[in-house]
Amino acid sequence: MNLFETLREIENEVNQNPNPILGINTVYQFDISGDEEGTYQLHFKEGQAKVVKGSESPADCTLSMSFDSFRKFLAGKLNGTMAFMTGKLKIKGDMTKAIKLETILQQYKLDV
């Protein structure tokens, strides 16, 4: 699965079960490098998720990592705190929103 397909999978899973994101209005930006590269945003608004290519809106939280680390992070195989402490993950913006994202994603069974 490529980067765009991976993000679409997140969008689909969240929109099928929006309960974990109810009340959350946040724009996450992912700056991905490595085998697959790109900048994408994940918008949570009014119980819906939307993936956007590029940086269309100001991000509340930007996460920068390799595609390999990103896939492991989504699958719950890479702890966000450890990734941050070891330099595999860089965060700009609201750190608490990054922690919240990890908590949200753990509630979904993402096949990435």
C-alpha cells in the first residue's frame, strides 16, 4: 500500500466509526520521507475525517517521519514517545494533539 492509499485507509476507517473523533476539530499534517514521500493532512472535523494532499490548511500538529516509521506508527508497532525520543519522529505544533492522535489510532484496526 502506498502513502496515499495508507492515508485513505485511515480516512475510511475513521468515517465508518467516528466515535473516537467526536468533538475533535484538528488538522494533522504528515511530512513523510523515505521510500514514499509527500505532505498530507488529515482533517478531523464534526465527526468526519478527510485526507488532503499538500498543506491546504494551517496544521495544529505536524508529524515528520519516514514512510516505514509512519506505517509502524499507524499499526501500533512504533510507540510515538519512543519514536520522538530516538529522533524517528519530529513534531511541530501542539504536542498534546500528537499524543491524542496515537490514542485515537489505537482504537482502529488499520491494515497498513
